[in-house]
Amino acid sequence: MSDLRAVVDHWHAATDPEADATVDGQALFEPAVTLAMGNLPGSAALGASMLEQQTHHRFNPLARLDLITRQALQVGLAAALAIVAGSALDSQRYYWAVIAAFVAFTGTTTVAETTRKATSRLAGTLIGLGFSIVLAEATAGHTTLALVVILVSLFLGFYLQRLSYGAMIFFITIMIGQLYSLLNEFSSGLLVLRLQETAIGAAIGIAVSLLLLPTGTRATARTARAALLQDLGELLGNIATHDQLDTLAPSPLRHRLIHLHALLTRFADTADNPAPAIVAMPAADRSAHVTDPLGGR
């Protein structure tokens, strides 16, 4: 593995990353990885691939459904149950339970991802509730200060959402408390009700993901590992067929390295383990490599 790192480091050193490859006067751009809203693809493609591989082993017609259909059924059932359970607790604020159940399935594929997102939402709401009560008392009668807290909470919530979904919910809970304070409708009981409704929705989301057409985390991680090892094997095979590294065409090898790095990231995220350092890419340059495989910035 150290030899592979040395070979790749040598190749990067021999290639000018600032070079602008052109064809007929136009910059050549060939993305190595299909991005999703500017991010590396998550587990959705892996889950869909895993389900496709398993369909020929299943005799149950429901087990043959694709990922999108499964998630649609899960969300529909979870929302219906959340309406019933949330209305039993409060006939006016049951939508908090529906939102919690729905959001648990957005941007998630496997049971573990759904569970993690639902529990993060519940934890963020619980911790934010305490801070919201304290801040509401501190800003009572001070409209300007309350507006500042709202704006800061919005900024921090969406700024930190990539780092932690729970952190975003924490600041959103503070913002909601300030809004109710400005409307003279704030009470600790109202925030406690929101926590209870959120707990109901999160529990329903987790239960549905486990019981209705679940997408297994381990099976998805195995699919990610297989894709990673296959691509790594192809990369090693390409390098082994050349006696001198300088004879390698820069663009194909860089393209392969970027694709391998994307697979490695996806496998690490799916398996919920730290990514092993087998792709020699400087951390500061990874986003640039993903965006432009030819090294242009």
C-alpha cells in the first residue's frame, strides 16, 4: 500500500495541476464522479444497486420493489400513523409529528441512516428546548434582541447542517421559541408539546423503516465495499501494466483516482467507519479534483 502511495505521489508531482487542457481552444472537462447537488453521491445509488442484485433471489413481490417505490410506501405509512398518533396527543399541533416522520426519510436510504436522522432531530429538539426557554426569558420585551437571536440561529443552523443535522435542529428550536415569544404565544408547555410530537414522529419513522421493506445497512455496506475493491483492482491493474509511470496518460489515471476516492468516501459513510488512507490525495485539493479531473481550478 505504501508503494501505491509513492507511485501516485510521484505521478502527482510530475503533473502540473494548473495546466489547462484544451481541445480546439476549449477547456476539456470530463467529470469522474456524478455529483448530487454539489456533493459526492451518497448511499442511494448503492442501496438501489444492492436491491437490484437481490431481486432475483426474492419470491415476495414486495421485495422486488425498487428503492424509490419502497421509500414512497414508507413515507406514506409513516405520515399516516403520525397523523393519527399526533392528533391523539394534540389536535392542532400534530403536524410536528408528521414533519418528524417525513424528514426521517429525506436524504436517507438504509435503516441506520433513518434511525440516526430521527434520533438527531429528537436530540436537537430536546437540547434546544432548554436553551430556548432561557433565551425567551432573556429577550422578553426586547424585540430587537429577539430578532438578532432569530437571525443568528438561522445562520448557524443552516451553516452547520452539513456538519450535524442535530445542530441545525438545535438552532431551529431556539428560533421557533423566539418567534413564539415575539407573537406573545411562548410557553414552556408549547415547546414540551413540540418535543413530544417530535418523539412520536421519530419513533414512527424508525419503526416503519425497520418493519416495512427495510433497506439493510450491512448489505448496502457490502455493495459499497465490493465497488471500492473492484475499482481499486482496476487501478492497480492499470498501473501494473506500465513499466514507467511517465508513460501513463494523466487524464485517465486522474479520472480513476477521483472515482476511487468517491467510492472510498461512499463506503466509509455507509459503513460508518473512518476511511482508510489508501488514496493519496491532499485534503486541501480533494474538492478541486472532484470538480475538475484535469487539475484545473
